[in-house]
Amino acid sequence: MTSKIAPLIATLVLATAAPAHAEVKKGDHFVELDAQAANGKKFRLKDMAGKWVLYTFGASWCEPCKKELVAWDRIAPKFAGKVLFVSVNLNQKIEDGKQFLGGLKLKRIFPVFLPDENSPAMKSYDPDHLPSTFVIDPKGIVRHIQYGYEKGEEDKLVAALTDLLK
């Protein structure tokens, strides 16, 4: 009798130990961001259906994020009309995020704010390595993920986007 119960108990333990939200991986459908645009309106990835979207998670306290955002802003014109570049700011206070992004003088990156660390998006994307960049295709499938930023990585991103847009 115990030999029949043991597999059932093991299955129940594994099922309850699994995280509520799985980490988003390449090939997955995007998880909605629950973000807010600078004007206070909701920003939803589902509203971007039919478009390529690059979104990167970052915050004012992340030194590589500053460099990455400037680099992405510099390469964005190569993909004008093809890819929407979005900065997802994680500062707990939206005003701090606005000040941070404003100080970078970005011209081609659309800023949105996700200050809620308990949002489903934060649990799913789990950007432990900031910055964390994701590219979704017009059908909402994650096609590219890049964690961190070091000088020269914009060349990798240009190559990845060029290949994806073929």
C-alpha cells in the first residue's frame, strides 16, 4: 500500500514546490508588464501586437543600465519603424525613474515604469541581472534575451536584431 502512496506524495510535493510564475525564456510568449507610461496611462505589450518590441529592465542604481540605455538609444535609428525600444524602469518611486531617464537625454526609447516588485511581470521576468533585455516578435514570442551590458554589446544586439528581422 505504501508503494502506491509514495509516488502520489512525491508528485504533490513537486507540484506545490514549483514557483507560481516560471521564468520567461526564449520561445515563450511574453508576460504582460503591468507598466505605466510617463503620462500615467497603462502600457501594455499586447497593445504592441504586430510590432517588434525591445524592452529592457533597469534602474537608476544600476551602473551598466546607464551605459546600456545610451547605447540602445544610439542604435535605435537603425531600426526606426521596425522595432519599438522601451525602457522599463524599476525604481520604487516613479519620479526617481523619470529623473534618471531624463538625465540620460534619451531620444528614441519609450520610457515606462514598473515600480511594483510584486507584479506578475517582475516574478516572471525576474531580472536578477540588470539590465535585462528582451525582444518579442509581432506575435508576442520572445526571440532574444540579453542579460547585463558591457561596452561593445550593442554590436551583438544589432546583429541579433538584423538577423531576426530578415
